[in-house]
Amino acid sequence: MKNLMNHSKIDMDTIFDLYNTLKRRHLDDASRQLVDELGRLLVPYIHTQQHLLRSLSHVLSVMLIDKNGTILYSDDYFSELANYENSEIEGKSFHEFLSSSADNDVFHHYWMEQEEVFDGELGFIGQEDVPFWMRTVIVPLLDEPSYIVFGMDITRQKQGEARQLEKAHSDYSRTVQSLVNLVFKVKRIEKGVFQYTLFEGKLAEDIGLTTDVVQGQTLEDLYGHSKAQFYQNKYERGFQGEVLSYKHNYNGRYFYTTLSPIHQGERVVEVIGSSIEITSYQEAEHRIQHMASHDPLTDLPNRNKLQEDLPVLMEKYDKVSLMFCNLDRFKYINDAMGYIAGDQVIKLMGERIESVIENGDRVYRLGGDEFIVCLLNDQSSEELTRQGHYILQKIVQPIHIMGKEIFMTARIGTARYPVDCSTADELINCANISMQYCKRNGRHNFLFYTPNMNEYHDYQISMEGNLREAISRNELCLHYQPKVNVETGFISGMEALVRWEHAEKGFISPGEFIPLAEETGLITQLDEWVLQEACRQNQQWIDAGYAPERVAVNVSANEIQQTDFAEKVKKVLDETGLDPKYLEIEVTENSVMQNTDQCIRTMQDLKALGVSLSIDDFGTGYSSLSYLRKFPIHYLKIDQAFIKGVDHDPSDSEIVKVMIQLADAFKLQVVAEGVENEEVLQFLRENHCSYYQGYYFSKPLPPEEMEQYLTKKQTYS
Ligand code: C2E
Ligand code: MG
Ligand code: MG
């Protein structure tokens, strides 16, 4: 204690010693009185102070350290806490007893700065590294280069606090870890460089990115260069103080993340992010987008998508070609075999067209039986033609559906940008026009757009209206072409062929308006009229005394497929009074192949009526003769395309020979169409073909001219 008092600002012992000395001296009364007075004041003060210090040492530690921190005096309070003898403490550095706890940094700072008074909580290390804590007040002593240190044990309180903190921390960790979503914290190491300090939640575990995994990693380590830049940009904005939300994906999953900056004063010290998974929403959104731009049946991009894509593609590529592909007579598949079969055919056609196209090129389904092939490569006309024909070849492969084998044909019109047009709409339109134009050349062909096709297109449109009127205005008439017996040269029946005498345009070929009538449905009316007129005319000739001949009437595919067709024929026969044996129905090979069951039923009904049946244009379709045996037919008319070649093309003559032989084996009579010269007729004779038709004998003739042959026939017989 004396030691301590020696260092106090007022050296009380010295004053006390001075007082004792004065007391023992002989003094005058006045001085004695003064000394006694001083004694009265000093004695209780000294006692109080000594008592106070003694009492203090029970609740406080009092120490003295010099300006270097060396402990000059330490009391029992501190030595008990540190579990050292006082002598082991004094002379050592105060700093040696301090622990490395973070709070002590404040003291070290104070010590360096030598500020007025230190008041803080310091951590100490005692014997065997046992830690203890003291609330510590350090007061610099006046005039003395030393400090008085008051300390109060707060170890228990500190340990309690630490326990609380630990508990709170583990509670917090448990909470964030059990969050369904994802929470993360980002700190900025430097501009543009970020690291995660927290990455928790069930979602974090689910995607395999947790605090342990992400800590110390850069964004590039975690996401790769380009993705890292995306996140870097977002976090940078967060550190600018912006609250922002964005969508992003990671490993094929989609997330929606919101970033909130955490401020300390003006500065953003960290950014907290929370993410939820939106994969299923995103997928639904993608599905909706896909549905809007794709055809559900084929899953090919649709018209909307073409209209959206085409201007972009035309901007990007110097040359773009469009092939407009339309299936021939698809309507009949739907009508005759039903929509399910129709759908299957469309799907298959889509797949076949798609299988042909090359990298980068695209196939769209415009609807119905229309497809568009968009070619982006700079291809020559020859290459495009080759590709177009390759598509046609694919389309025509046999289709097995509902236990049947059918064949589809198609027309492909091609337009090229920038050769033919300058805008996307024009390109589609030009391709469409050239496809329409293909009809002029019959089915299953490929054409490039040329400007003169526009006129044809306009003409087609006006024709439709004209045709409707033609039927009602009786502008149609029939011509008759004799059918001749090859061996005898006598006529054996005739074919009725429709003609249209247009008031302004003159004669219009059936090759032009029959396909139009089929497309518009006018064919039903037209075929009914032809049947009625042919029967009427034939009966009229019979009534007039001509030798009866059989008249052949051409019937379109959809007519023969009507369940009531045989009934209609019977009605006409009844009305006109024509004997059924003087009527023949011609059906093309392709039309009977479309709905074979119904065709067979109708044909059987017709046969039962006594009407003859023939297959027209044989060889242009893709059916085999053995397949045609199923049909109750009498005649097979070989298409003129083969007949015309028999005198100069060895392959045509071979084909025709085989056709005649096979037909003979199946007991069918063969009619050769389009005989134009003696050589062909000679060939037919040599090969035992039964009948022929052709310009060599006669062109189709108006009724009054046909009568000459009928009369002649009478003379021959
Ligand atoms: P198709 O039934 O095969 O008729 C034969 C076609 O060949 C006729 O053409 C006829 O004029 C033509 N032809 C006959 N002999 C020769 C020849 O020696 N040389 C050449 N180059 N041609 C010859 P047309 O009258 O123009 O009829 C074309 C097609 O239109 C017919 O082919 C038929 O499929 C269809 N058609 C004609 N009339 C009708 C009809 O009343 N109803 C239906 N549904 N189709 C018809
Ligand atoms: Mg015919
Ligand atoms: Mg024919």
C-alpha cells in the first residue's frame, strides 16, 4: 500500500510524516493549535483512505504500470485471477498477460496513442493459459510517467455472453440452412471482384453450392467466364446501392433472385441475395411460347414463326430460298380415311421433308397440307432443283396406314430472295404462286417462280368464279373420242370428255379447270352434269337408230369415294333410260388408291348395276397391278406418257409389254391412250393390246361429228 501511495498524486505519507514531526516539536500556542487542527483533519482522512484502498482490493484490482507497460505493483485481486504469485507478476509486461482477443485491439490502439483514460473490457491469460476478463480502467498519473490500472473481474459475464452468442449463431445457421429457398451474402474484394461469404438454404444444398463450397472461390471458378460476368454486373449494381431482381439459370434450372444492399452509413458493405427456383414456371412459359409458334401435330414451326423468322433471316443471309410444298389431293385422305389418318399422313410428310433438309435450313408447316422449306445457303438453281426433286421422291414413298398402302404426291414452287422479290411477304407469295402454277404441269412436280406466273395466278382466281357460272350458264359441252379395236379397226365405244367454251376466253382445256373444280368442290356438280349429259346423248343416239355403243365417263376421286355414288348413277340411268351395259366409268389409278375399301364397295355396286369399269391413266400412279386385282375392273387404260414412247424409247416399250402381259394374266382388257401414229399402233398389234384411243384415229369430237362414226359402225357391222 505504501508503495502504491508513493505513486499517488498527493504523497499522503509524507504529509503524515511531516505532521508527526511537527507534533513532536516545541511550538508556540498558535502554531500548536494549527498543527492539532491539521491532525484532526489528516488522521481520519488517512485512515479512511487506507481503509478504502483495503476495501477496494476486495472488489477491484489495482495495479501500477510504467510508461513501458512494466508492472510496478500488482495486488492480490489480479494475482488470484491470474493464478500467479504477486512477485511473479511484478516486473513483467502488462501486455504479456493480455490475450489476443479482438477487443484488446482497442487497448493496443490506446496504448500507442496514450490517450487520457482507457475504459474497456480486456481479456487476460493466466497460469496454464486460463483466460479471464476484466473491465479495465487505466488512468495516467499526473507528473509521473506511469498508470494506475483498475480492473474488475467480468469473466463470468463474458463467458455467459459468449455462450449466448454461440447459441444465437447456431440458431441463425440452423435457420438459414433450413430455409426452403436460397440466401447468400456477397462481399466486394475490389471493383469487379466478388466472393460469397454465405450460401445457405435447402435450394443451395440442392444445387450443390453451399457456404463451404463457395467460400474463397471467385465467380469465374464457380460459373465460368461469361456467366461470371453476368453475376458480376448484377452484384456491382447491388454495391451501387440498387435493389434489383433478375432471372438466371444454373445447371439447367431457373432462378429468380433479388439483391438488397446492406449499408453502413453511406457505404454498401455487403449485398444480400435471396433466390427462388422458377424452373417449372419458366418451362411453362417456354411451353406456351413454343405452342404459339409451333404446329401441335408435327411440332414444326408454324406460319407465325415463319413470318417472324423470315425478315430476320433475309437480313442476315444474302440469299434465301423458299420452297412452297403442297400435297396433292390431301383433302381426299381426310374425307375418305378420316382425320386420324389425315393427321398421320401430315406428320409423316413433315418428318420426311425434315429428313431431307440440311444444317441450318428449316421446315415450317403453314397449315393444312402446306409446308415451307426455308433454305439459307447460297445454292445454285441446279442444287435447288435436285433438293426439290429429292423432297418429292421422299414424299412419294409408300405409306402404310390403317392396313393399306397409299401414295402421296406433291407440288413444290420455289422463290428466291433477292432474285424474285425484296420482302418476306413477297417471298412467301412468289413461292405460293409458283406452287399453284405447278398444277398446270399436272401433279408431283417442281418449279421456280417466274414473273409471268402472276398472271396465271390472277387468272386462276377469276376462273373459279367463271367456272361456277359456266355450269349454270350451260357453257360446258361434251366431246367424244372413239375407242378402237386394235385388231379389227372398228370402234368399240367412246370416251366423253368435257369442254368449256368460254364466252370471252374461248376454249378452255379440262386439264386446266378440272383440278380447279376439284379444289373448289365444284367437281361434284360438274361430274353429275357430265354423267347426265353423256347418258342422255348416248340414249338419244340409240333412240335415233344408231348401233348402241358404250360411253365412258371420267369420274373424279372424291366422287367415286362417295357412298351414294352407285345410287346416283342408277338414278341417271333410270332418268335417261340408258341400259347400264352402255355406260362405262373411268377412275384414275390414284383416286382408287386413296380409299380402297370404299372404292371397292362402290365399284362392286356399279358392277352389280351392269356398268363397266376402267382404270384410267394407268402407270402414272404407284400401284402395282397385282394390287389392282382387288378391284372389279374390266379395262386398264395405259397412260399416253408410256404409249407415246413405245416407238422410240425401249424402256417405255418394255414397260408397256409387261403391262399388257400382266393385264392379260389378270383377264383385263387393255386400252392404249394417245396413239398418234401407225408405228405405235403396229407395236400394239404385235403385242396383242385390245383397244386404243388417239389422234391417229380421231380427236375427241363434238356429238354431231361423232355421229359419223356411229353411222360408219352401222355400215361395218
Ligand atoms: P383422260 O381421261 O386420260 O382423257 C384423255 C385425254 O387425252 C383427253 O384430254 C384427250 O383429248 C387426250 N388425248 C386423246 N388422244 C390423244 C392423242 O393422241 N394425243 C394427245 N396428245 N392427247 C390425246 P382432255 O380432253 O384434255 O382431258 C384431259 C383429262 O381431263 C382427261 O384425261 C380426264 O382425266 C379429265 N377429264 C376430261 N373430261 C372430264 C370429265 O368430264 N370429268 C372429269 N372428272 N375429268 C375429265
Ligand atoms: Mg379418261
Ligand atoms: Mg387417260
